[in-house]
Amino acid sequence: MKALNLQSCLAPQIQSFIRLRQLSGTDYQSQAQMLGYFDRFLVEKKLREPCVTAKITEDYQHTLSHLTPRVQSNRLCVVRQLCAYLSRTDPLTDVPEPLRRITPQAAHQPYIYSETEVGALLASASHLGPPNSLRPQTYRTLLGLLYSTGMRIGEALALNLKDFLSAEARLYIAEGKFHKARWVPLSACSCQALNHYVHSRLHMTPRSLDSPLFINQRSRRLHYATVNQTFHRLLDQCAIAQNKRPGARLHDLRHYAESRTMPSLFSVSPVEQHF
């Protein structure tokens, strides 16, 4: 597991708690990442005494209000586990109450993009600045890939150049959900679009096989926060889901591919003809 850069005054206790959970046989990668978010919150709050009070847990819950109910519940659940651990040695530690059970109605309903909307997004991505840079082609290819294959955004951003097997028209996902590797087949048009992108990408450094497939303006791997911010700008430009809350998400692009039957996964959609 990648080491967390914990910086709050509770960093040693958080790290000890993570190690304890891992010793029990739990992978705890995603949970550790959530504790990293909590650690960052404590740094921003300038917490100086290593004690989690009720005020701190309440303030942290408020920072989660923009997230879906399920994500809020998951993040608070991990913090509750940490607080229960800390309370064994510090009885002043507040152990927050769990959020109410998330009903299916309260869970986020995915936004189903129409092919017209995706076509508009790809067209807008093609006009991203700066001029004569790789950036517009990067975003157009990335968004088209998410829509046509059903890949998760994290999986796409983790791709390296060596993971695209052009001759076999497939992508290798080294670590997908539940840390399982798998192959993703590509349609002829998707493969052609990726070939076109890689041809341009190889004019940029780094070019080694283990270097990132999708890079930013500094030739480093694209980060989710940057992609998500750019994606929402594209949504605004295309006037997509402006009056709906929580509205369209980057993650929802993959639901189109998931809704198709397996045989049609290899067929070409109208969007792919232009992607």
C-alpha cells in the first residue's frame, strides 16, 4: 500500500490504527485513504492537542455535506472506528454517532448521458486550451474511453503506455476493483482513437513503457481532482444537468457501457464514430 503523508498531530495514532487493522488481515487501502482526508482536515483546523472532541467530529461532518449520503456514511464510519480506538487510551475522545442507514432512495442515482450530450462533451474537450497542446486530445480520449468501455476513472488514470495493446485491441487494468487485474476489450473505433492519441503522446516525455498514458501539462500523471474540475467546466459549457442535484458526475459516464449487453460491447456506437 502506498504510504500516506499524514501531517496532523494525530498522525502517529492514525498510522498505528491503520497498521493494527492491516495486521488483522484487512487490506484497508480505501479506508486508510479516508483517514488521510480526516488527517488533512485536522491540519487545516490547526489541531494542536491530539484529542478528537465532539466539535471536531461535528465540523468534519459539515465538510462532507457536498458528498452523496453513502460517501458521507463511509467516511464517517472510518473516523468512528479511529475514535473508538483512540478512546481506549483517551476517554475524552468523542466517538460520533453513525449516520442513519442509507436507503436505496437516498443513494445517488446515476445520470444517464445521451449520445448527443456525450458528443457535445467530446467536442468541447477538443477545444480546451492551451492551443497546440496535448491537453484537448488527452481529455477527449479519456472521456471517450470512459464512455465506450465502462472503465472507472481511477483505472483510466492509472494506465501506463504498456497497458495499451494495440495489436490485440485491449487494455490491461493492473489493479481494478477489489485489486483484481483484468482485460478491457476495445472496439475498432476506440482502438483507433487510442492509437491516434498515443502517437501524439509519444512526442512528449516521459516515453518509457511504464510512464503514464494520460499526462498533464507538466508531463505528469493526470490527477482525479484536476480531471473532475475540468469535466464540470465542460458540463457547464454544454448546459448538461444544470438544474439537477447532485447532477451529472464523471463516474456516471461508465453507466452507458454497463447498460449494454456483452455482445454489443464490441459494436460501434454513434459516439465512438466521432471519438
